[in-house]
Amino acid sequence: MTDANLKSAFAGESQAHMRYAIYAKRAEKVGFPNIDGLFRAVAYAERVHASTHYRNIRSRGDAVTISMAGFDSRTTPSSNE
């Protein structure tokens, strides 16, 4: 159970890091530098969390990290023509 929890936590923290980085970029683009800075700080914290989980996974001897994100083939509206 611990291995699965660590992998899940790593995936969640990694996704949070990217989400906050995207929010920061949006805030910067629309001219909110203070909000941009806050989101960048939170994104960095999530990256630190993800790194810690990854180190714990590796220290247990597991080299593979898997997020349970599902990917499939879908067409785009323009490809339906």
C-alpha cells in the first residue's frame, strides 16, 4: 500500500506543480505580477513535494513511477470533416 500511495502522491504533486505554473503564466500574461509570483511560489513548493516523494520511491528500489492518467485516441473537431 505504501508504494502505491507514494506513486499516487508523486503524480498528484507533479500535476499540481504544472497546474500552478500554468496559472502563474496566465496571471503574468494578463498583468497580475503579484498573483504570478504567488502561483510561482506555490508551484515551486509542489515541485519540492514531488521531488521528495520521488526520492522516497527511488530509495525503496522502485525505478518506475506511474500515474494513473488515462490517455486514449480521440479525434479533434477539425479531423471529423
